[in-house]
Amino acid sequence: MKIFKTLLLMLSLLSINIYANLVEDGIAASNAGNKKKAFEIFEQACEQNNPLACQYVAEAYNQGITVKMSVPKALEFYTKSCSLGLGNSCLFIANSYNKGTGVEKNYTKALEFYGKACDNSVAIACQHYAFFHEIGRGVKRDKSVAKEYYKKSCELGIDDGCFYVKQLTQMGVK
């Protein structure tokens, strides 16, 4: 049984290395000016559930690099990347819903994705999440929750988050 577990661990580490190598190959192709090859490599790595590769595919669709620009396709790949744990992709989706870029404006969905991005330590997402709770955008107003997430944004390096924690504390918010 111990040999089986060791073998399984070695195989999983090898597959992680292969995924990382694909992304590195894609970046190298892009840096060499071969955007089409880079896109193909990133697409392959995304199919293998590499979140960074999925984000690169999303950005290609978002900016029209080697493929026809398509915000809906970009959002599809950002969503996959987000579901695989890449917080910056979650932030992109949240901002899209917040502003109505490529999707219908939806504060509840924006809040959901700001929360996912914050859970993945994206500081600015924590600040947005806090702000939505502070003013009641897409959610019932709750200054205690806002304070908690401003504190998290502060801990992640957003100075404004520290300021808002102090301000809410002075207002008596627990």
C-alpha cells in the first residue's frame, strides 16, 4: 500500500511539472513572437486544467490576440481559471459583472466573484467585497462584514483597507 501511495504521489508531481512546462513553453513561444503557437500551447494546458493557461487563453480572447476578440469566450475561460483557483481570473469576472462589461451588470454575481478572488488572496477584491457589504450593493448592508473584509484587504497590503477598518472601529462597528 505504501508503494502505491508513493507511486501515486510521484505521478501527480510529474503531471504538475508537465503542466508547468506547457505554460513555460507557451510563454517562451509568445516571447519569441509566435503568438499562434503560444495560444495553442495554452489551450492544450487549459484542457489539462492549468488555471494560468486558462487565464492566458481568456486574455487572448479578451484582447483579440491570434483569435477573434470575444468577451463571452474570454469570460468562459476566466470562469474556468477562477474555478481552478486563480484569484485574478475571479477578479476579472467580478469587475465585468460590476461594470456590465460583456455581461449584464449584476451586483450579486460581482459580489460572488469578488468573494472568490478574495478567498484566493487578491487584496483589491477583498476591498471591493467589503465595500459592497458596507453600502449594501448586491447584498444586505452589513458593516461588520465590511470591517472584516477591509481588515483582510489591509493585511494583504491595501492601505485604504486599514483606513476603513479604523474608521468603522471609531464608529463602533464590531
